[in-house]
Amino acid sequence: MVKVTVNKAKCIGSGDCVETAPKVFAFDDKGKSEVIDAAGSDDRVIVSAARSCPVKAITVVDEAGQQLFPPPRP
Ligand code: SF4
């Protein structure tokens, strides 16, 4: 299972992640996205949700601790 975090300070509530992976992300009472179930969707779907975020507020790290998104700097 991947580790997913939403930086709420960055999130602008666009809803892209919620639309792409509704079992993983949901809005909190302030209209910011939060992770409700990191195992709610396939890892690839979660990465694509992170990619869809217009402000890059979502970070995805795999089991081995490698960052899948945003791509780690070389
Ligand atoms: S896609 Fe990004 S900005 Fe939009 S709700 Fe999700 S975390 Fe927030």
C-alpha cells in the first residue's frame, strides 16, 4: 500500500483528486481534500490523482519509501 498525503495548506479544493479516486480522497468540512483510505484504489489511480492536482498538493510514496509523485529530483 502506498502512503498518500495531502498538503492542505496548498490544496485549493479543485476536486480533481476526489473525482479521480473518490474512495481515497474526500473533502473535509473546510473544502480541502484529505485521505480517507490509502488502500481505496489501485496505486496507479492514486498516482494519477496526484498528477491531476493543479497545485501539486498530493505526495505519494511507495512501500519501499520511494517517492512516486511528485517525481523525486535526480
Ligand atoms: S486535486 Fe489538489 S487542489 Fe484539488 S482537491 Fe485535490 S488536493 Fe486539493
